[in-house]
Amino acid sequence: MKIAGIQMNCFPDPPRNLEKARLLAGLAAENGAKMVCFQELFPYSWFPADINPEYFQLAEEIPGRTTEIMQEVARKNAVVLVLPLFEKDPRGAYFNTAAVIDADGSLLGKYRKVHVPQLPLWEEKAYFQPGDLGFPVFSTHYGKIGVQICWDNFFPEGTRILALKGAQVIFSPTAAALESHSKWEKVICANAAASGVFVFRVNRVGKEAKQVFYGKSFCATPEGELVDQPSGAIEGVVLAAIDLSEVERTRRVWTFLRDRRPELYRELINPSDGGVVG
């Protein structure tokens, strides 16, 4: 089966970005992709580079204008879509969210980014609350998937939970710039190997106001190896050919999930339970 990541050069005009996304999703499907993931906050320029209350006007409800347009794209092309958006929920809370649309156009649900950073040029705590939906697994027409958005990938607990709940592929939309690719590749390959899942990192690309996003999207196998070399730094469709039976085969050989000792892991929640001395 082929899966795809769409790395796009985004502009301040969301309708322009959405139209480009619609066309690239169709191109991915024409090339055989059954699942397609977009980069983090794909309909917008990277507004979290600054703190500006006006950017809250970009937020949208799910379902809403973007999901409705992309549901038709999914239905027309019989493709699963992962859509990272700036969400405003009915309570007036704001989240960095990925909506998941199945191949028949139905909205399966959403994942809200749990780990929200606050760094120069990534001022995300100014916009997003930590996710409150846990770590859902979505049963799509083509397999079971999960989502970990950008900073989430540096917290392996999320990947492990998704694997234990049956995820075969984890999509990881990111917005990484600077000289960080080596670290991303190491942590995502490690997460894939430790939990026996495919992990597809889909990064932003292109020069924006204050950052240059480098692309280099890639897919890691359940063995922690790369399906292919990371992509380049131009926008387009990144395809990866995967075999979901590799998930079960790998877990039979590398029995990390079977050999867990969760009864001893309470120290993750309360370190004092382990009797650690000063």
C-alpha cells in the first residue's frame, strides 16, 4: 500500500493554501496513495512565529469549512486524509488539531496536540491549549492510524499508547526549521522500532517570514529503518510503499509490547513511589 505526505510552501492566504492542498491530495491519489497526511497547520502560514491576537481569527470549527472541502476530496479519490488545523471548539477553547477523514468522506474524529511547546518562533502556548482527547486510534478503510503532532514525537509515551491500542501507522505532521533534521530522524525511528509501528513524519517546507522549513519528510518502518531517503526541500507529494503485515511480523520478532512491565511503571506518574533517595 502507498501512503503519502504533502509538504507545502504556505502563504498568508488560507484559501490559496487550501486549493493547493486539494490539488496535491488528488495528485497523491492518482499516484496510488491510500492515506495522505498534510504538514502541521497546513492551511496557514506559520503564524505561531509571533504572538498576535489577530491570528485567532484563523481558527475554525471541526467540522467546518476546511473539513467540508476536504471531505469531498477524500470521497472523490477514495483516500484517507489527515488534516492538521487550528481548531476553535464550541467552548471557545483553541487547539492544534488533526482531523481524520475516511476514504468515504466521513469525519472519523480528531486528535488534539498534547505537548505544546513555547520556544522562540514556536510561540504555541500563546494559541493552543494542551489536547484533551487523549490518544485516539482511527479505524480507516485501509488500516488503523494514530496522530502525533510535532513536539508530541519527543514524548514516546504517546507512540506506545497508540501502538497498544492497535495503531499500525502513526502520522506525524511537523513544522521544523533550523538544523534539526538529524534529531527528528533519530527520535521517530526510535519510536517506530520501540513500538513496532510505521511512523510517517510530514514536515513543512519553504521560506516564510522568519523561518525556512526544510521538508525532509520520511517514513520509518516498524524496524526503525527508513522506507526511503528523506525528501528534499521543495513542495510536493512524498510517497512511501508499506506493508501493514510488517507490523505484526515485527512485533512477533521484537516482543517489546509483550514484555512490558506496566505494574512497575508508576514512577512515570509519581517518581517518589520508587523510593529514590536525594
